[in-house]
Amino acid sequence: SKYKKNSYLCIQNQKIKTASILSMKSSNLLLKQLSPCDGVDCFLMLQHIEKEENAFTNPVNGMSFDEYKKWLEQQHNWSMGKDLPTGYVCQTIFWLYDHDIPVGIGKIRHSVTNKSRIKGGNIGYAVSLEFRGRGYGYVLLKELLQKANELEIKEKILTVEKNNIASKKIIEKNGGTLYDEN
């Protein structure tokens, strides 16, 4: 099979403890929602995240800048429920910036489907290769969970590859608990 078996982690609707090297208040970190006006900085950052890595999909890797601009418009529409393909749910994309430099991407699906409950979950994130190992993954997930709460998303499911130890640690540090493993 093309896909490795996943471990499934669920984040309950709870307060998240904030003990991290980085925090949104003490640094120049900013979580920003995707906009059709986003520029080359996000485009270039996405070129440093594989098309599919640890079950996170990044269709922008390898796109031209013009294709990326169309993708931004599509994602913006999907976040509002416009022009969704059959079987898709609303999804909002966020960028994590540090000092005005995008370092990661996060996705929140507004609801869980039977398919996403098994593979993909409704929250996903990736940090650009050159920024890994610096605590950005923890902060990005922490902020995505807060956004999910603001969107009144009660069930938060993240799936992670069995061999992705770093992401497992990030999820657990953010209050995630293992509820199923294949």
C-alpha cells in the first residue's frame, strides 16, 4: 500500500497548557488566515514542504506562481463553503509567521467526515523544512486548536504516521491522546 498505517490522536475540547520555547505573546509570531492576496513569501515556503509528507498534502509544491494564485482563490472559497467538490467540507488554511516570514501552514476542516475520521483528521499542519526543530510545530498546532475552538469545532482529530515521532510529541504536548492505532 502507498500509505503507511497511522496512529490516531484526538484533541478534546479543553484548555491547552502553554509551556513552550515559543509563544505567540512573547515573540513576533502571527497566525494569519489564507487570503487570495497572499504573495510569493507563502508560495516559496510551500516549495520547502513536500507534496505529501507524513500524510500532510501540499498541492502547491511544484506549482507555478499563477497556479498558486488560483489555488489561493479556490481555498478562500472553500473556507466559506463555496464551490466545494462533492464530499468535501469547509476548510480554512492558516499561515504561521515569525518576524513576517512564513514558517508553516495549518489546515482546519470545519467538520469530521467518516473518511477524515480514518485518514487525515480535521486538523493538519506542516512546518517548512528549514524551520523545523525550533518549536514552531507546537505553537502552530496550539494556535490551530484555539482557532478550532473559535469556530466551535468540538471534535478535533489529528492523524499521524506511526514513524512521525516529532509530530506525536507535538500533539501529546498540546493535550492529544491516542485513541486508535492500526
